[in-house]
Amino acid sequence: MGKFEYWQSNKNGQWYFHLKADNNEIIAHSEGYTTKDNCISGIDSVKNNASNAGVTETETE
């Protein structure tokens, strides 16, 4: 089932989230958000968009 965890950084005050798999391994990590509400909106965006997202292979840089 996985789970999202979010927190505020002690270093820069920004909010972050990561997505953990069932085995508790981090499988996605967010950018920094200036507010808790924006961080939660980021989580909601991933929830709403990821289930229908396509998969595309790109060339390496």
C-alpha cells in the first residue's frame, strides 16, 4: 500500500515528503516546499496524477 511521510527541515525550514513502499524503502522524494500546505498539495498531486501517468524511456545525458 505504501505511505507518504512529510516533515519540516531543521536546516532550511522547507517542507518535504517522501513516498515509502510497503517494505519501508523510500521510492520517491519531493522538492522543498515553503509551507506545510504546499507540501500536502504536492502529495495530493502525486496521488491524483501518478495512477494514470505514462512511462517513457529517455536517453541518458
